[in-house]
Amino acid sequence: MGLRIIYGKPGSGKSKYCFQEIANQIPKEKKIYMITPEQFSFTAETKLMKTIQNHAVINAEVVTLSRMAYRVLNEVGGSSKTHLTKQGKAMLIYSILNQYKKELKFLGKSEENIDLCMNAITEFKKHGILIEDLKKEMGKIEDTYLKTKLKDIILIYEKFQEQIEGKYIEEADLLTILAEHIEETDLIQNAILYFDEFAGFTKQEYTVIEKFIKLAKQVNITICTNDLNTNTNPDIDIYYSNKTTIAKIWNLVNENNFLFEEPVHLNEQYRFKSEELQHLSENINNHKSTKYEKNVENIELFLAQNPYSEIENIAKKITNLVKNENRRYKDIAIITKNIDEYASLVRAIFSKYKIPVFIDEKRDVNQNIIIQYMLALLEVMNKNFSTESVFNYLKLGFLEIELDEIFELENYCNKWGIKQNKWKKEFVYEMEKEEKKQKIERYNQLRKQIVEPILELKEKMNQNKTVENITKCIYGHLQEQKIEEKITQKIRRTRRKWHDRFSKRICSQL
């Protein structure tokens, strides 16, 4: 029932230390949890299995706080309530904005305001800000504009809470539920816990940590810092925010009279493979400059006139590495903090230099080819085979119809005004007198190939218009049309194309 801090600079092996301790404790302890943020859970699971050098383990696992909250819900009851997704939350807020539009003076039912309200409510809950707290603050505000905005937010927050009360479980409430009910379970009783990869904690998370220290055998928290001195200047200490976290943890421990165990200081940095990077890491924020006495071989600066010349220089460097130093494209990484600014430039310039590139960026779900196919399919049904919807559907390339034939068919349909219900009847129109009968027959074959699967799907969906049935029908249609197999073929063709281009380039250089 104590807390221990494991700290060190970046690359000092804090995570590795935790995994190694877990591996050593597995034979002795009944329950060990490595707790990470959502985005690090898979990597942590992989590292854990590699460290313990075993194919399976029962008493140690990697979990997230939200996953623990769901386990608590399953034990104490409440898992039967509907879980409110992000989309459901947006719909609910839209309904509130619409229902109370007369009372709302500042916020209307626009997409931007829905996002604003969602983010505001989530932040309020993460930091333990209640409706009553906002009302108190509103009474102190003199600025009319700010007061009006806050009044609108309070109304939406209040109505949102009223509508989900007892009916839904909202994601932002999961940690509050975890803190309130963890004592009713034996989930972490006498367990050893490790918090790793957290940059800091919200008020909700501090409340959870407090309960965990009270119930668990030991709680370990890794902190990226050079020391535990919390009286530092934020202008000169790059670890200031992490030291603020340490101060809050100390206050939590002192207020509850918990045991504060001897901290573990890891003072060696293993991440940096070159002496230059090691020196830079240690001295980049020092006010007093410390010169690197040896020749600098592993760090290079390039003064670019603009982003274009910057990326072009990188492309030349990569080409040289692959051509003259026997490096592979997949072993080269480019790191930037403003990926949105550079992504389009990288695509254009790397294409010019024939460099394959993967850009790790967030993409709209509509960019996914399967999503595009399903949306196009639903649009055809919704618009009753309008010309535009049908050919948007065809041009996605899943019906095994040549592009030239699609264009010919599109010209034919535009000429004779074939749309909507006319797609469900035989084509009898001839483009010209000399138009061959075989051509019209081919157009009719294409018409059946396009229309019949969609009409069959629509009939199945109309039999039971529930979300479950419609989802099953669409999934069944994807299987019948062998969409997965067709996507695999597209991937193979693209790979062959890149391979052929690369082979030609190598041959030309030889």
C-alpha cells in the first residue's frame, strides 16, 4: 500500500525496468498490472511477452484505465446500460441545440458548435468540473460576451447530463465510475501496479490513483525527469510539467498518509546510439554552452530557403543512401512535428524522385475504399439509381467492368436520359442507326450486372429495417461480391506496379 516513482531522462530505460521487474515478480505475485494510455497498450503487451520470454502468462497483463472501468462495471452492475459512442454523443448534443435554440443566445446547431460542446463537456468531466462549479464562476464574470457563452455551455451540459442519467454510460465518465466502485471488487486488491508512458494525469486519474494506492500492494509510476526537485523555473526546465506532476503525486500521498517508497533513479541514457546525440540531449537546454570536442559525424544541419527546398534536399539524401550506401527505403524515417504542412510536398517531391513513402497521418474514414463502396451503394438506393450515383458507384472499380466500357455506358445513358426506374428496364435505345445490336445487348448485360445485386440487397433490407438487419445485409453483400478478394487483387497490382517501376529504374542506372 505504497507509492514508488521510477524516474530518469528520455531513453534511460524506465519501461524496460518495469517489464524486467514484472518478469522477476511473476512467480511470486498473484496479480500484476501494467497500466498505459490507450495508444501504447499494444506495444506494451508485445514488450511484456518478449521480456518474460513466454507464450502466455496468467498473473500479469497490460491494461488501460478504461478497460479496468469496464471490468468493474461487469462486476458491480451497469454493463447493461447503453454505452454512448462519440457519434451518439454528437446526436444527443445536436438534439439539445435544436430543442433549446430559443434559450441559446450564442451557440447554434452547426457542426463546429457540436464539436465545441463535445470537447468542452469531456474536458469538464476529466478535470472534475461540475455544473455547480460553472454556475458559481458565471456569477463572478462581468464580461457580457463571455457570460453569454458560459450560460449556453452550462445549459447544454445540464441537459446532456439529464438525458444520459441512468440510461447511458458516457466514455468521459468511465474513470469516475472506476474510482467510485473499485473498492467493491477485488480487481486490484494486493496487486502490484505500474503506470507507464503517461505524460501527466487529469483530476479523474489522480482520484483513481488515490484509490489504487489505498487498495494495491504497490503502485509504481514512471516519470520522465532528470531529478525530483519541484522548485524549478518553467522557463529553463524542460521537465517542469513532469515535476508539477510529481508535486501533485506527493501532495496526494501526504494528504492520505500513504507510504512513499524509495524512488528509483535511472541515470544512464541507452536510447542514443551516437555520442553527438547523447551530448545534445544533455546540453541543449543548458544556459552555459558546452562544446562537443570531437568531430560531428552524426548530426547535420541544412538551412533551407523554404519547405520545398527542405524536402527536395531530404529526397536527394535518401536517394544517395539507397544508391550508394546500400540502405533500404523502409529503414529510413522522416520526423516532423507539423505533418499537415509537409505531407503534400513529400508526396509530390518523393514521387518525382521515385521514392516510395508512407505518411503516418490521420485520415478521414471516407478515404477508406470499403467505406466509399458502402456509401456509394447506399447512395444508389437512396437516390433511386440517379445517373450520378450509379456511375460514382461504378468508377470505384469493384464490378469488374473495364473503365472504357463504363465511359461508353455513361455516354449512352446521358444521351437517352437513362436514370432511376429506367435502369430497371431493358435498354432499347440506339445511339445511331448504325449502332450494332450486339452493343445494346452488352449494355443490357452491364445493366443487369449493376442493378440486380443492388435490388436484391434492397429487398433484404426492406424486410426488417433495423440497424442489426441492415448491417448484416450489407456485410452479406460485401461477401457475395467478394470485396475483400478484389481489394487484395488491387493491392497486388499496385505492388507489382511499384516493383516494375523500381526494377526499371535500377536497370537504367546499371
